[in-house]
Amino acid sequence: MDWQAAAGEAGRIAQVWTAEGGPGGAVLLFDTDSLRAEACGGLAVLELGLPFRADTAVRYASISKHFMAALLLQGEGLPGLEDFLGAHLALPPAFGGVTVGRALDMTSGLPDAMETLWLLGVPPSATLGCAALLAFVRRLEGLNFAPGTEISYSNTGYRLVQAALAAKGIDYADALHARFVRPLGLGIRLPYDETEPVPALAGGYWKSPAGWRRGRYGLHISASGALAGSAHDLATWLQALMAGRPPVAGVLPGLARLRSLADGRPSGYGLGLARHALGGRVLVGHGGSLPGFKNHFLLDVQAGAGALVVSNREDTDAAGLALRVMAALHGVVLPQPARGTLPEGVYAMPGTPFWMQHAGGVVTYLGAQETVYPDGEGGVAGRSAHLPMRLRAEGGAIVGEVGHAARRFVPLPVEAGPEPGWAGSWVCPAQHARFEVALAGGEARLILGAGPLLAELPLRPIGEGRALLERVEGPWSQRACLQFGRDDVRLVTNRSRVLRFVRG
């Protein structure tokens, strides 16, 4: 391993942040016993001109997930991986039939709460507490897919497992602190919303057309992404995991172990940890994103080496940066995105709301984006464990697998227009939600919300009763598909496929 080359790569990343004079981050390189390199750049708080340091706190976001899984693997008297959620919580039958393990390994089919709320017109910046979100989840009708048949990222499983702990009288924050945080001397905290003060917390920023702005997220975050701490804290935790030191002795193999789909195929995603290929090596790690924060870590467990990136700017490709550092460590040349392998354009699966777009080596599937690379067999593959893709061109269509489910996409009609039957009011009784579709001048617009939140959004018809909808909230965007039937409409994204509206 070339520690000097990896340290040089970390330094170059930090120098870019410093040179720009905006938000920044920290890049740490470590083995099981010591920090081998530390590079920081940019500002932690723009308003005060405070530099970003390795002891600056950030919101870990979804890096938090494996902490919850680690607690379950160690704790006695806690829900087991094979327990059904319904054994611990009052839930709709479909939700209650999901096991704790599938709730944590992204094969549950549970729709993501935030993504579903946004489809209903509730933006991520809206303030919603834990009780309101749990009540909302309990009103959802069905799963995205049968448990174990696909993989699709969802935070809802972690929220429900935390609720199961609370139902047993276990406060997750207290349990985490007693089991891991205090014994390891970590400064990690669990603030459930952005209003709770966190010592030394960086501001999270995104680049608007008018300049840097603070990111906002109003929803109660839960165990799926609530932890906050510094790069130093995270490195100390990861070193203990890799070395198998108390209080996490023997935990990492359980977190990283391959999980399987119902038919026995491995998914590549464990319990809050994902597998990444680097040359002939297998790394494990995870990322995290909240508005204004982007983080990622990667561990080469066999070599006892790791790298992490924490950042308080939305435009950071934290996963790509961490991979660059690990590639420098091992002398691996990273592949370039696949351009020209797949035809470009928008495609859809006949008779379904499932669509995809390919442009410049980036595949957008039901609104979720993934860069793809040559697979060595004439097709392309993604490197994400929670959105795996393997696709190829075949007879004018694009075929293969997305999320481990077989897919066949065909080109869209050259021209498609809105259909008269789309017009009118549509309601979702279970969620007390409503929208209208208005047709004028050969165009369709969706009207959603009330008062100052009333929005008119253009619909892009893509044939067979389908239309694409795009909305933006701060740094985040959502692309959804509406599939109109005779008397109902489905609203679908990759993380939420359960909403159905009927004529009002």
C-alpha cells in the first residue's frame, strides 16, 4: 500500500476546497491503530469564516445506519433479524410481515417516507415530528415490491426498527451512548432535527444561482440518519470496527456479511454497509446525504486500511473522492464512465410506470441516478449496492436488471401528447390528498397544494398514459412518473411506488 500517494490525493482534494474559499470538509486516511493522513480545507461556517477541521462536527446522515445495526447485533433483548416488524409494532399487514433484517438491508419493499411525502406535495423542509411521521407510514397502502424480490433504498425500515425499540421501552440514543459512544470516548450525538444545538457543528450549504445557501431539512430524522460527529470520531469508530476491539469485537463481519434475496442471490448490501469493488479488492462502506452535507467512508478490511470524507457542501461527490483515495492507496486506475455503450434517450417498460433515461454514462431510473461503467461484456454496470444495474442494448431495447429485478425498456413514441381522460380532480383518500390536472393548448399541468404552497407543474407525456413530473426543493430534485388508468393514477419513484389516486 502506498500511503504517501493516498495522502497526496487527500491533500489535493482539500486544496480545491480551500482555493475556492467556500464550504469544505475533511479527508482522513487510517489503519486499525493510527491516522495515516489528515487533510482539511474550506470553511465550516461561512458566516463566521471558521475553517473546517477534522474535529468539526457534521451530520453523518445515512452513515448512521450501521450504528443501529451494530446495536442490534450486540444487544440482548432487542429485536432479532428474523423477527417480523409486526411482532413489535402495530402495523398494516404488509408492513408487519417484513422482517427486521429486510427492513435494514433495503430488500423490504417499504416505501421511503420522505420520498412519498414529497410526491404528495410535502417538501423535505416541512417540519414533521416522529409521531406524525409514524402515523403517516401506518397509512401507506402496501409495499413497493414483495420482500426479498428487489433492492431499493428506503429509510423507513430504520425508522420502524427504532420505533420497535421504543415500544420495548428502549431509548435508542441512550442505548447507543451506553454501548458504544461512552466506552470509545466519542463525541457523537443524536440530534433528531436541525433545530437541536450540536457543539462545533458545521453549517451545511448548497450552491444556489444566487450563491451559497444553508440547507434545510424539517423532518424528524430517526436512526436512519440522525447521528452527528466529527471526522475524528468517525475514524475512531471505524478503526475499532476493523480491529475488532471492544465494545465492537466481532461486529464488522455481521454488518458486512452478504445478505440474500428471497431466491438466494446475494444483494451486495449488508446491514447499513455496502460492498464496493476496487480492482480485485472488495471494500465495504457507506455514504450519507442531508441538505448541505455529503459524506462517505470505505474500508479495506483485509488490508486494515480505510478512508473517509466528510463535507458541508452539497456538490461534494463524497463516494467518488473516498474511492479516489483508496485507489491511490492501492495503485488502482479507476474506470471511466461508459459513454457510447448504451444508446441515449428515454425508455419505458410497456404497460408500466417504469422508465429510464441514459445520457453521457448516467442512467436515471424512476428518478434515481447512477453512473454506469463498461461491464466487459458489451454492456454497462453500476457500482452502487443499493441501486445495482446491469444493462445492455438488444434489438433497439435496453434489457437487463435494475435493483436485481429483470427489466426491459423500449424507446418512447416519437411524439406523445396528454390524453383527455387525464383532466380533472384526483384524490388519495388514505392520505387526504388531492391534485388536479388541467389541459390547455396541447399541454398538461398538475396543480397541487394549497394557499402559498399551491404549485402548477408541467407534465411531460411519454406514451401509454404516462407522464413525467419534476419538482425542486433547495438542492434536491424529484422526478416522478404518473401512470393514468381509466379511473386511477399511480405516482411512482424508485423509493415510493404505492400511491394511487382515484377520480375526485
